[in-house]
Amino acid sequence: MSGHRPQKPETKLVHAGRRSSQYHGVVNPPVLHASTILFDSLDELEKAATGGGPGKTTYGRHGTPTRFLLEEAVAELEGGFGTLCVSSGASAITNAILAFVKPGDHILITDSAYFPTRNLCNTFLKKFGVETEYYDPTIGGDIAGLIRDNTVLVWCESPGSLTFEMQDIPAIAAAAHDRGVKVMLDNTWASPILCRPFELGVDVSVQAGTKYIVGHSDVMMGTITTATEQDLLTVKKQILISGDAIGPDDCYLAQRGLRTLSVRMKQHHKNGLKVASWLQTRDEVKRVLHPGLPDDPGHEIWKRDFSGACGLFSFVMKPVEKKQLANMVNHMDLFGMGFSWGGFESLILPSDPTKIRTATNWDEDGQLIRLHVGLEDADDLIADLEAGFERLKTA
Ligand SMILES: Cc1ncc(COP(=O)(O)O)c(C=O)c1O
């Protein structure tokens, strides 16, 4: 790294978190497996017992340089003070929230949040004495009216990963910071390069690295990035308590994924918008939920805060019978059916948001289908969907 000239994300992706000169010149950081770490002296042992200092290996669960270098790269890409890697996106969400709450607190969670985030709030946090209030994702600066004296955090997910409402993060952050409340963002949709969360006022940004960082549908991992050193330490203490530890092989694969993130995201962006625009022309489709489309209600915010789109969006179909839907999705050639996203391959997922909404209504009568548009040729994907729509007629 030059360390002097500003670098574009494409350049950072290639060079961040490598430090080849420290590892015999090898291009990719080595995989350092460890549980036990040996110390040369009582002095060193005692230093390790008090944390060992940043980037120091003290025990396998606390990480080895394979993890530290991945953390360095993600922090640089997202623009935060520092990053901590954990074993899944769900663990990142849980640890980020738990780090900042205590019994008696009140938290605000977007109604569009990923279901396991709600599940944490509705089960464990409720038992722990933390009150959750869900809010309309499009609330913007009016979030101020929901902030109480005991509110400690506002959780955002923009766009929501099922229904794709864009959130006005700078407006939410201004209102929250006015009352000393932290703003946290599930930033997975943007990956670490399509949105600069800390420039928008976010305090803690979470990524399900499982998705685009890894990019190959074969590793679970999560990242928590903070704006300040103090918040990083707070999260670190929570992760130590949770006992979470991501292994070095998974960190290595995530590092490999990172290097091609930019070229992959450009293709997801292009393919996703092509498929979304085609869906808008179809009679079977009521509406397409993609903030990159000019007529999407969140388009202006997306244009202001994001430098591109990933491959994940939804569409609502005109009502069909269950057997018609099954005939459509059961026989796709290219779109697989599965709960994840962010890999190189395309996925199709029928879903029902009514079950997971409380602050806002989901009153569409048609089936919602979430697509992850992968790196295949977009025309081949369109042909696969077209054949699926044809099968609606033959069920
Ligand atoms: C928006 C979002 N955040 C977090 C997660 C959790 O990630 P993981 O599956 O790695 O636990 C997911 C997983 O689907 C997700 O879609």
C-alpha cells in the first residue's frame, strides 16, 4: 500500500489486509491454525493475560493473523475504525446488539429487518429485560418521536433484505445522535463497497460476510465494524463473552472472496437491473421491489447513498394458486431454491412478509418472490424465468 494517495475501492480490494512482506512475500495471508500460543517469558505471558495489544495473538479463540488481516481489510473497505470477524452474520448481529444493551433499555428495530434479528429481540432480549419497538423503515428523521430516555440503539437494514425499503440513514443518525443513541446498520446488501456507512452517520456496521464477501456460497462468517476505538472494545468484550470464534480456513476463503468483490458486484448490479426491468414488462408481475429502478420509492436515497446495487431484489406476482407457484419454481433450470444469497449463482425464494411485520402492514395479495441474480448471462436467466411463467398456465 502507498499509504499516502487516496485509493478507489477496486484498488483497496486488491491490496488491503495482505502484508506480504511479513509473510515471506506470499501474496495471500497464510492460514495460521492455533489454539495454544506459547510465550517466551513471564512478562510476555502477563501482557497476554491483559489482552496482548491490538493484533497480538494470545489464544486461538482470540484470533490469529489470518483473521486480523481480514479484519484490517474490511475496516479499510467500509471506512470504520476497526472490524471484528465472527462465525456468522447472525452472530455478528447478536454480538453487536448485546454489546450495547442492558436490562431496562429500549431499542428501535426496523420492521424490514432480517427475521433472526427480530427473533433475538422477541425472545432473548425480551427475557433479558430489553424492550424492542419496531418502526416503519421509511420513517427517516421522524424516528426522533420514538426515542425515549432509555432508548440506546436504532437498528437499520437498508434496503430491507426481503421487501427492499430504503432507509434515510443520515436523517435517522442525526435524530439518534441528538439523543445520544447509537445507530447500527445491517449493511450486507451493499457488501463492504457499495455504501460508506460511517459517512452516513452509522456507529456500528454489520455484514453477513457469508454473502458477498465470501461470494462462493461455501463459508459462514460475519463482520462487525465500528466508527470508534471505544465501540470496538465494547464489541470485542461481548464477543469474548459469547465464545464465538471463526476458524482461519474460513477467514482465508473470505480473503480470497474479497479480492474479486468489485468485479462480481458490477456483474450482479448489471444482471440484477436487467432482470428487474424485464420483470416490470411482464403481465404476471404486479410490481418489482428494487431500489435501483427509477420508479422505486427508494430510488433517490439509493442514488444518493449507494454506488451500485447487488443482485438481490423481490417482485410481487399477480395472485396464483399454490400448485401453479410450485409448478413454476420446482422446475427452474438455473435458479436454485435456497435461503441464502450473495454467491455466484442465482436463487429464487417465494416468501411471505406478512408473518414478520408488526409496525407496518404488508397488504399485497400476490406472492412475493425474492431473487438473487447471480453471474450467469442475464438473457439465460430471463429465459429461465419466462419458462417458469409459462408453467403457471399448465399446473
Ligand atoms: C440481511 C442479512 N443479515 C444477516 C444474515 C445472517 O447471516 P448468516 O446466515 O451468515 O448468519 C442474513 C442471512 O441470510 C441476511 O440476509
